[in-house]
Amino acid sequence: MLAHALARPPSRTLHRLTAALALALASTASTAQSTIPVLPETFAVRDVEAAGATLHLRVGGHGDAVVLLHGFGETGDMWAPLATALAQRFTVVVPDLRGMGLSSRPAGGYDKKTQAQQLAKALDTLGIPAVALVTHDIGNMVGYAFAAQFPRRVTRFALIDAPLPGIGPWEQLTQRHAVWHWSFWGPDAERLVAGRERIYLDRFWNEFTAPGNHYPEAWREHYAALYAQPGAMHAAFEQFKAFDQDAADNRAFAASGRLTMPVLAIGGERSYGKLMATIMRAVADDVTEQVIPGSGHWVLEERPAELIAAVSGFLDNEVKRAASSPE
């Protein structure tokens, strides 16, 4: 089990560290974007069997645990800059979602309720009782299903730029032409995309990046190769196919109780923006709103320094709260 009474650096040191990391990332952004995202070599690789599938995880750092959940068009690799920053004072767990990246691709189980249960079992295997969640895109949906089913296991929850099926303005969002891909799945969709994975994925990186920003070419090649693996696009499409079930599950979760842990709702200014906080206030009591200026949907790639500072500050508040609580 993780020791939650580990010595922690003073809050002033944490703030200086966060600022230094943000500055370094901003100054080296062009260099970083010319290479693929790589998690620190110190992270251990674990393949954990749970819920009828193998979950591929990377684990590193020390201290209280933080789980980073990626979304569609990427894998856990996307978190490399944030994981590097957080590992200096947190134990960081980075999974590839079910069927994506280097996790196994079972026939079913892509509803987010099942994926959350899979994550819970994987954390049990790692001996981690409670975590802070940081999530993006479809990772938001898995994260909410986890927090709703296992609220005592979640200390804080930061969600980045994607809605929750069945929650808040979901029905209106499904009518937007920009999200036609939510209904694009099945054998014919797979045949159309087979051998053209890069073309299909480029649409997301091009259209959901804010004007004037650029989703790096090296990263596109890296993810396109992973999504071109046998069965990978089928599994990715299954994530969308499950949205109707996810909506039904989320409505049931919301009816049974609200989230009480602190929530940070982050939106890209040129994407979901303030709507993220509106969505989360439909299901959570303690919601802080944050909009990242000049960013589209790919917030960590478009505005790394700002996103890392926002998440680090949010998690550091949990560290200070825990440190001030009586043992």
C-alpha cells in the first residue's frame, strides 16, 4: 500500500518548482514537438489483467497517487510532459485505455462503467487505495464512471475539454455537426478507415486544434502507427459505440448521488471553454472553472505550460490539505 504520510516539500518550494517546469516547457516547446512524447525512463511498465483484458500501465514517481487518463486519437503517451512534472512529488499512473495503445483489445467491455471497474481492479493490484484523477476527452468519461462508483477512492478530479454522455447539455451537443464521429462506427466504418488511419485521425488534429496552433507531425505519425495496429480502430470505434450505454449509466450515477470531491473543469478557449464547468456542476458540488486561453481541444499539446500549471496547482492544494489534516 502507498504510504500517505511521506515527507512533502514546503508549499513555497512546490510553487517555485511548478513555475520553473512551466517556464522550461514553454521555452523548449518547439524542440519537444519535433519528437514523440516519451514518458520518463524511470517509469516501470506494468501489464495488469482485469475485467477480461490486459491494461498497459506506466508507473513512476513517489507520494500520493495520480491517475492520468487519455482520450481518443492518443494514448497514455500524451501525458509525458505532465507526468514528468508530477512524478517529482506524486506517484503517477498512466494507463492506455481498454483496447487502445498497448492495452489488449477484447471484443467488448468498452462502456465506461466497465472500464472504470477495470481501472479499480488494476489499482488494487498495484496496492493503490485512493487517487487523484486527471483526464482528457474519453478519459473524462472513464474518470466520471470511476468517481461515481468509487467516490471514496478519488481525492480530486481534474477533467479536460470533453463532455459526459447523458449529463447536462449532452442532447444538444450530439446535434452538432462537428461530432458526427460519435455515430461513426461498425464494420463499414472500419473498412473505410482501414489503411487510412492517418487520414481519419488528421481530421481530429486539424479541426480541433485552435487556429494558429499546430498539432506536431511527429506525434501524428506516432499515434497513427498505434491506431493502425490490427483491431485498434475497431476498439477505438467501440468507445463511441458505447456512448448510448454510457449515457444511461451516467444518468443512473447522477440520480444516486453527486460528486463531493474537489473538481477542476478545464476547457480550451476555442473548444468547450466554460461549458466544462456547466457540465460538471450538473453532477458535482465543488467545481472550479478554468479556461485555457488560445487553446483548442488538445490543451496539453497546444498550451503545455498553462495546462501543467493549472493541474499542478490543483493537485498541490490537495497535498497542502492532507498535510494540514490531523493524522
